Amino acid sequence: MSKITKSARLIFVSVGSNNNKFYYIDLHDDDSVRIRYGRYIENSNGELQTQSDTTQPGGERLFNKKLNEKTNKGYKPQPVLDSNIPTAAGAKNAGLEQIALQQIRTNSDEVKSLISFLCGINIHNIVSNSAIKYNKDTGVFSTASGLITQGGIIDGRLLLSKIKDKVDTAQWDADYIDLLNRYLTIVPRDFGRTRPDPKALFPDNDEVQKQLSILDSLEASLTTVTAPKEEDGEPEPVPALFDTGLELLRDQAQFDAIKHHFETSAKTEHVTIKHLKLKNVYTVEIAGMKKSFDERGSEKGNVHRLWHGTSSANVLSILKSGYMLTPPSTAHIAGKNFGNGLYFAPASTKSLQYSNGFWGGGSGVRKIYMFLNDVAVGKAYEPKNTTRDNPPKGYDSYWARAGKSGWLINDEVVVFDTAQANPVYLLEFE
């Protein structure tokens, strides 16, 4: 059986002309060239052709001819990994849920159910908002043509930043459509056979946030599967992704104290989440974050216990990697008004507003999650207005005050070193 020696994965997206096509070219070691092409529609494998050139080096020449023909017609290479790039052998046989269940330290069946639920949310979030596919056996997200490269993820974030600027100013113009076409070349969507309304693809910033979350999850998949080559025929072990302890808090006095903290720090103006009730509290220990906080971050002093809201689909990523500073180019995509830092709030409901809920499949139960953290604020600078810059030299954080820092209605605390924060509790609301 012949083997593939060279591949090209091309896509042509033009929303205005209703083009959403793929064109895959594979050169085999018997000099045959196999081409698969069609429209980017779910569960469609397109049409397959096998061509050959008996003259030497016919296969290579035919491959390059087809590649040039399509690129000259506007097709672009998709930024996907070569199928020959080595992957972690353990990841091939263990999906993310299985790895999380094995590696997150717990003695609680309730925590195991939580882990499975969070994995399901992550999958739902991605596959329902893109043409990204999920492989249940490997736990990996990818496009139909392969796993998106790190360069593709970086380019996707930069394009989202520019798309957000267009959405903010309601400019769904020719420049927006160009940005849209370029983004969909990286993260494709299934339009069916009907030409989509460009504005409907990014009607508001909620969609920008969804797509940013998709890129985060794709990056996590990339980390999961890429690995050094196997040595001496020994397969790579299942990758160590989680160094985290998670337990259901059963101490009623501690639960009541946390509930009291939540209620007394809530703001009455946050009416959209007023109906939510605290169901469970989980103790959290993310080993890397705790070590950094204990050894370095806490030395800055002025430690406060503050809230951090996040989408349900992002909770598992935090348990895996801790809080991460995103690339500066994406700061304003996420609505960060005081630079590219980690954001916390003294007001519980301020943070809870950032926690996007998830309606459990058919259960009618909305689950929302929020972290309670130790934050070493250190010497805080009070900005007079919004800014993209870090605090002045000699300061460790921003404490943006309501009524004093631009248009803020509630205080925000921003730190710029991940060692200054340590998640202590995860709260679950319904």
C-alpha cells in the first residue's frame, strides 16, 4: 500500500461569493496524486480523484501543478499540523476527560461528576460554534484537515482583535468581510449551501468571546498531543496535564462562611444573576500556582480574598494550567480596561457576571462557576482612567475604584504576575 510523502491542505473562503471550499492534495510514494475536494459541510468527505503522471518525477510535478492552480484561484493553505508530526502516544488512547479523571486528585464522587460535566461543556462550546470536530478517543479538537498550528492560533487571535474593533463600531464593511474570510480560513464554519449574512457571523461581542474561547481550547489540544519523538521504540506515557487537587467542601461552617462572604459582597444592581443559588463549594489546589504564590507572590503582601468569574467552558483549562496572561493583542477582546493582567473583584456579583452559564442537556439546570482567590495586591496604583499600560514603576497592581477610575461602577483589581494569585475555592451556582 502506498504512503503519503507530501500533502497540501487548502481552503477557499469568500463569504460574499458564497465560497466555502476545501481542496486536499496528497502525493504518494508510487507517484500517484490523490485529490479530495468539496464544500465545507459537516459529515461531507467531498469527491476523491486519483491522478498520475508516468514521466519522472511525474508525481511531484503533478502535485505542484495542482497546488499552483488552486493558489492562483485564491485558495489558501490551512495552518494545520503535518500528519507525520509525532504526538503523545498516551494522548492517542486517552481523551481529555479520562486524563483529567486519572490525574486530578480527589476522594469525591461528586468531583468526578463535575470533571465529566466540565469536559462535556468544553466540547459543546466548541463544536456548536464552529466546524471544529472532536475525537472522543483522543480528546483532541481539530478541523477536518487537521490540528491547527500554534501560528494559526496566534493569527486567529490577532484577526479576532481586529474583528472586535469592527463589531464595536458597527462596521460590517468590506474590510470586515476580508478579516472574516481570513479568520474562517483558520477556524472554518459550516454554512451549508446558503450564502451567510456576514453580520450574522459576528453580530456582537458575545460571538467574539466564543471564538476566543475556541482558540484557547484548540491551543490546549495542541499542547495535549504534540510531544517529543518516541525513543528506543518506547511509547510516550500519558502526558501529565493536571497537578491539581479538588475536593467537595463538606464542612458546613466553612460553607456558611463562604456563602456569607458572597452575600455580603454582592451588589444589588446586578439583577440578572440575583436568582442564582450557591449549590456547592470545592476546595482547589493547583500545585504550580500555590507554589509560586507561597514562594514569591505572597511576599508582595496586602493579600485580599477576591473573586474571579470565568465561563464554564474555561474552568477545566484553569484547573489544568492555572491563570494565564493572554497575549497583549487579545487584552481588549476580553474587555480588559486596565492592561493585560489578571482581573479580580471585591464584589462577588461583579465577577459572577463574567461567568457564562451552561444549560445542562435537557435538565433545565443552569450551572455557573466562579473562583475565590488569595490575591497579593502589594502596593496598588489607583488609575484615573482606563489604560492599556502596566502600573508605574514601584507598583504591584491596579486597584481601579468605582467612580474614580473612568466609568467604573464596581472596583476591579488587576495584577500582572500570575504568582500574585492563588485559587482557593471553586463555587458552583444554579
